[in-house]
Amino acid sequence: MCNVIEYSSFWFNADIIRRMLEQLQDVYNELRDEKEIAIIEKYGSKAKCYTTVFILLGILNKCNLAVVQILPYIQNIVLPKNESRLNPSVYVAREYFTDQKKYFYLTTLHTLAASYVGNALMIATGAMLIAYIQHICGMFSIASYRIEQAMNILQKDILKSKNKVYKEIAYAVDIHRKAMEFADFLISNFGGPYFSMIMFGLI
């Protein structure tokens, strides 16, 4: 159910997501300072690391599901017993209107395929949101860096550099405002669906 909610939230908000990504690209294109570009790229690389970790955890999770599904049958071959073992369909709730024992491998394959697709969907949408959040954090760091630069200029020469300081502070406030707008935009469009996912996850 969580997969359906997350996919639906992205499907219905496809134009919004496209606009969000275009706005982030515009912010990136406006950056001129090499240190600011390095800051935003650092947060982008963090997002890539999180994505890699999520992919690996997702693969590990689904491999465990496959092993749990097939383990009783492997045990029957390797260590046969006279008594019956626990049926693996207990682990995953599914209902097929066929003979479960006769079509076990097909139903297991179907369950695992659906599970892998749902997992890939969760990872893709979650990774996109995490990347977006990381870029917002990068924008806040750039605002902090710009204010630091303005204060450094102010300490060097108070009289001659007032206009430059004002300009740097204005740039810092501008990127901070954009980051706040992006964060509010993200929460207003995805807060409801993710709250629903949490509620379904708890039930």
C-alpha cells in the first residue's frame, strides 16, 4: 500500500517535480563562486551516497525475502524430515486462486517480481526527495558562506566596502529565501502523502 501511495504522489505531482528540479538547476546555474559550487556538489555527492546505500539495502532486503520464501524447500532437499516444515506463504501475505503447491515456483516468482518493482519504486522516489532535500541544505550552507564572506570583507575595510558587503548579504538572503520556498513547497506537496504512508506503515 505504501508503494501505491508514494507512486501516486509522484505521478499526480509530476509537473511539480519537474518544476522543482528546473528551479534547482536554475539556482545551480546562477552560482559563480567556485566554493559555492563545491558546497552544492558536496551535498549532491551526499545524495548519491544515500541513494547507493538505499539501493544496496533494498537489494539485501529482497534477497532475504527470496531466501525466506524458498528456504523450506531447500531444507527439504538438503535435510529431509518426516514431518512437514512451515509453509513459506506464511511470511508473505498473498492469495492466488490456484493450487499453491503445484504452482509454488510461479507464485513465488510473481510475488518476488512485484516486490522488486515496488522496492525499486520506493528507492527511486525516496532518493529523488532526499537529493532535493540535500540540495536545499546546500543552499542554506551557501547562504551561510555568503554571510561569512560579507563579514570578512567588512572586517578588512569598513568604509570602502559597504556596498560590496550589502550586495553579499543581499545574495545570501536571496538564496536563503529560495531555500525556504523550496522547503515549504516540498512539505506542502508531499507532506500529506508521506503522512498517509506513515499511518499505513504503522497499521
